[in-house]
Amino acid sequence: MSAEAATAMVTEADRAWFADRVDAMLSELYGTAVRLCGDRTDAEDLVADTVAKAWQALPSLHDRASFRGWVFRILNNAFISQCRSARFRKRHEPIEAGDEEFSLFERLHQPILLWWGNPELDFLNRLLREDLARAIDALPEVFRAVVVMVDVEGLSYRDVAEVLRIPTGTVRSRLARGRSLLQKTLWDHAVDRGLRSGPPLSDEPPEEHDQA
Amino acid sequence: MTKPEIRSCEEALRLLASHLDGELGRGAHEAVERHLSMCRSCYSRWQFERRLKENVARLRQESVPHAVSDRVQQLIRRFTVAGE
């Protein structure tokens, strides 16, 4: 049966139900699309594409209680298709290998303040939502997709591997690299805005001193 | 059966991301928990990474521009249903 024939069996009540469910999750759908695409115009197209695909496939959804997760799976698959299009491939950044891991915590952590202050958490409290959003949107696509699927969507490594058709080990390594790049971007941004808390820090990570 | 143990902070830190992502088996997960309950330094690191992960998760919600909600509503109105 064609998609058109299948959706022709869907009733007006189904359409009202569908519209209601989509409306209830639109903020999350759009938010996830913006993070995946790193761009609002592409995200808008991705949401529209996802809604159209979900409607076409609605007759195949037997358990409507699982609608939410089902739509997010469609969103992820639509994103992958979008990435494979010529427009996206042109912007696809090569993976830079060999860059060192960056840890915000190691930059901010001061063992001597362990009992009296917490510059790491103070730092996170000072970060604006926009700072974090901008840093994620700026990640190279291959890393951003994995970070968003794990940290924003809450998918398991196995689910991400399935969506992206890559081995679980690759999910793990891209996630580590993506998080490292994210933290480096946040650090650079904090340096620019003078957001660092506590005593001035050098550009090098603080040395761990033996307190004994 | 002996419980898996974390022998060093390096080992705990290697497992930290998987622990936060819920990707460790029960034995390893509990071993990390035991280490965190005894090591303030690793616990601080865990606390920081967890907070950052929670902040990233909040980005899932985004205010939807009218243009986007209008486009989606129009799209749904155009969908065909039985009898049309």
C-alpha cells in the first residue's frame, strides 16, 4: 500500500489527535532539531520534514502511547538523510585527529579551595544558556550529532550507533572528542567574557601540588 | 563472586563518562559509586560533568518561533484524511 493510500485511511479524529500531540512536543522537537542542525533554518525544514514523514507513517504506528519516541526516531533519521544531501555534504567538516583532550574541570579546579569554594560549579552557574547553545551549535557536525543524541535526547550509545550506522566504539570516541571540543569552546568564550571565577588562572592547566 | 574494584583515580576517571551516561554494567557502575563515595577529588569531577550534562540536556526545550508553529499547523491542515 502506498503512503498516500495508507494515510487516506486515517480519519479527521486522527488528524486532530496528531495535531495535538505534535503541538505538545513541538518545543522539544524544534529544540532538538536546532541542536542537531546547529542552524535554525535547517532545523525548521527538519521539523517540517519530520512531521510530514510521521503523518505518512502513522498507519504503521500500532501503539500510539509510543508516539513521542517514534517521532524522535523519525527526526533522527530525517536528520541523517538531510546530512547526506549535497548541501550538507558541502559543509561537512573533516574529523581532526590527534587533538588533545581538553577538560574544563582541570582548568578550573583548584585543590587548595576544595573545602571552601567550588570554582568549577561557580563557572557553570555563570554560563548562560545561550553560551552553551552557541558552543554546541559550533561543533563540527559529526561530533555535534553524537553529543546531541546522547546528552540532549538521552539516547544510549547503542541507539546512536544504530541511527548513525557506525560502531558503538566510534560513538564513544566521537562523544569524548565532541565533549572535549565543547568544553574548549566554553573555556575560550569564558576567557573572552572574563567569566572565570576565583583567582586569575594562567592559560595552562593548574599543577597538582602535594598538600602533605 | 568478587566485586570489581577501582584501583586508581585514573581508572575511575576513564569510566566517568560511561557512568554518567548509564552505560556501565551493574558491577562497574557500583565500583565507580564506591570510589566516588571515598574520593572527594573524583567526586568533584563527577559533580561538575553531571551538572554540565544536565545543562546541555535543558537545551532540548526551545521557544518555537511563530513562523515554525504556523508552518507545522498549515502542513497538518493539508494532510489528507479518509473521505477528502
